[in-house]
Amino acid sequence: MRRIAPLRRMLSAFAGLMMTSIGLGAAGALAQDLPVVPYRIESGGISAPLGGRQGDAGRGRKLVTDRRKGLCLLCHSGPFPEERFQGDLAPSLAGIASRLTAEKIRLRIVDSTAINPASLMPPYHRIEGLVEVGAAWRGKPILTAGEIEDVVAFLGTLRD
Amino acid sequence: MMFPERHSRNNIEPSSDFYLPAFFIAVLFAINLSPVPFMAVRAAEIPLAQRQSGFELMQAETQAMQRNDLSNPAMLWVREGEKLWDEKPGENGQSCVACHGVVTGMAGVAASYPTLDTASGRPIDLTGRIQQCRTDRQRASAWPRESRALLAMASLIGLQSRGMPIMPAPDPISKAGAARGKALFNQRVGQLNLSCAQCHDDNWGRKLGSATIPQGHPTGYPIYRLEWQGVGSLQRRLRNCLAGVRAEAFPFGADALIDLELFLMERAAGMTVETPAVRP
């Protein structure tokens, strides 16, 4: 781990440099090393993939159905015939990509309360403004930037 | 399990999930076909006419288990409590029965705890009161929180109020505690950023994974919980919910937990005590 870290850091610094040079400085250098990467909300969504990452839909599906990690099916249902006991606290995720753009889906997951302050949906990529967070979870978002992109990629495949 | 992480300061895990192991096969899918109105958080209090015990939302088999004392596993704890009521554990040879007489004299007591402890000027819960008698009046060693003996005694005393209405303590100090508890109940907490009210006021009756969200009333405690395979206190239940939203689960006996208990009793005023209840 330790030995590859400098390389990773160099690479991310390089990515940051690239972004600055093309005018996307918001993501910044070393964004991957921060628990929460910076993002910009525009017209009800987040257009730039978090940390400039490319999500993987396969990993995203695993996260969405994982009840310890993604937690989505505690509240949502969706097209997951193998999953018993799906929640009914939220709209079904079936066909979500036909209803919402990737930008809007991304913001929903990153911080649903940015759209509706009273939202029941946990803010998956926010650590500010939370109260009494358990020691094991403090300072960590529910999902990392990479995991958010995986989920966004997967939800993008759910069309009617 | 939704909340497998153990970060308790005590050895009782607050690890409960809101998602039961798959042994209730009866419900295969909880997909709601009718459009559910997804409203904003109202945190509106439950109208009196709609208030109901978690009992009402349970499967018929679990209800039957609670209804019949012969099938209610918590009655084993009650039987142990009966033995402890007569024991003389301390140097002074005092038993509960010696001072309090037959336990039926405790009728109505559990229905109005927590209450003001005049000696300390602070609210005290039923287990705290039992503990006080045990250490100060029996000169015996304290029973640890969530120990079998303490739960047995609390179940026995709770049973004496079964069928009686909940009467929250009326003194100003308990009322102030209930007010703090109410604020906590409505406060979003934890990494999941959810308040008790968002689940128990706004979404009761709906499915969180496999679990049906109850209104969250304290009417049955201590309870026999199928998932615990044992009897546990209201505080253990509250710590489960706190850990469920990945919040700091206050330690047993913490003021914040007693405040929450006080508020839950106020919120359930007039409802019927069911102790010892059975819950999934």
C-alpha cells in the first residue's frame, strides 16, 4: 500500500493539473485523497463526474443492492428480482434513467437535501452539518466519489 | 444487517439493523404498486385516533406469542424476577418483599417511569430505581445494565402495570426532560442524517427493508425481541435505532436516553402497558 501511494498521488496531481489546464479547477489536485471531493451544483444537478472518475455499472449494481453499504433497498424498490424485502419509503428506481438525467441523479445521491431540505434520503457524499455521527463514521461520507460514480453509471442503465 | 458495526461502550451491541434476517418468508416483496405520496418531512405528531402499539403491525404468529403467557418467552424472565423479589442478597438480610410486600403492590409504578428522583433532583428510570434499592437499601452489589437479573426484575415490575394506561410523570423536572427528549426526537442525527420523527411520526407502517416501521411507543418494555433472542430494555432498543442511523449510541443510563424515554412516555400517554411484549 505504502509503496504505491506516492505514485497514486503523482497521478492524481497530474490529473488535477490537467483539469486546471482545461478550466475545471474545481475538482482540484489530490481530490481523490479527500474524503469528500468538491463539486458544483448547476441547474439542479452535478454535471462533472466526481473527481473526474468513470463509473462502473457492475460495481454500481452491487453497491445499490448491498444493504450495509449502499442501503438503497432499505427505502427504495427496483428491478432486482433476486432481492427480497425492498423498502417502500421512496419511489422505485426502475426506469430512473428515463426520468432523470445523470446530472440530476448524481446530485440526488451526493446530497438529496440540496434539492429538498426535508428529504428522507441520506446525503451520501456530504460530511458537513451532520450531528452526533458515530465515531466509526465520523468524517467519512457514506459513499466515496468513486462509489458514487459507480452508482450513477448503474442507475444510467435503468431505462423503461 | 444494516448496521453491523459495533462501537458500543458497553458489551451489548447496538448493532441492530432495521432489516430482519430472511426468516419471515411470508412477505416476498414489499413492492408498492400504488403510488405512494412522497411528502416532505412533516414531523407531525400522530393524531390520537391513529396511535397504535408496535403490536398491531406484527405478524399474527408474533402477536399470538405475546398474547399467551405460556408462549411468551419473556415470562421466563418474570419467573426469575419473582425469585429475586424474595432473595436477601446483602449483608443486612433485606429482601424486596420485606420492605414492599407482595409484588402486586407495584401495580402502576412502571406506567409512570421515568420520574423525579427527589434525592438527586433528577429524573430516574425504573432500572435506576431498582438499582438504588439494591445498592442503598439491600446493601448488595449493583446489577449491571442489561444483566439478566435486572431485566428479570424490571419485567416483573413492568408486568404489574400491564393493562394500565401510561401516565407520564407530571413534575416539572420530568417534564423538562421530556421536552429535551422531544427536541432530540426531532433532530436529524448520524451519518444517515435521520431523525426519530422522520421514521416514527412520518413513515410508520411503511417498510424499511424487511422491517415495518412502528410508531415507536415504549408500551412493551422490557421486551422479548426475536432478533435478540432475549429480553432487552427500552434503552437497548433506542441504542439500536441510534446505531441504525450511524449516530453515537449514548451509553446505557445516559441522561439523553432517559430524556428520550420521558418523551416517549409523554407521547404514549394513555396507551396501554403491554409489558413484557414480544417484538420482531
